[in-house]
Amino acid sequence: MRTMTTKVAAVALAVMAAAPAAADDEGLIRYRQDVMRAIGGHFGAIVQLAQGNGPADQMDAHVNAFLDLIGMI
């Protein structure tokens, strides 16, 4: 009986230790998805500006933000 209790306790500790790691992984995944959405937004703006749609003086800001975000993934 004692051996079974020890095994159950070990499994419970392992599960509790893994839970924060899984939460951290989910947070990291959401973070990367948000960064990729931001990259897509800036790229879309760059395309629109290159096609003459929108204020051309905004091109540098979008290109710089795009390049900064690319370095984050």
C-alpha cells in the first residue's frame, strides 16, 4: 500500500510541476502568433503604400517596424 501511495504522490508532483511549463508554452505560442499578426499588418501596409494607396511618408515607419519584428521571431 505504501508503495502505491508513493507512486501516486510522485505522479501528482510530476503533473503539478509540468502544469506551469505548459502554461508558459501556451503564453509563448500566443506571443509569437501576435508578433506574426503584427508582421502581417506591417507587410500589408507596405504593400498598400508601394501601390500608391496611403501616405508615402509612412513607408519608413512600417518597414522599420517590420524589420524589428522579424528579428523577434
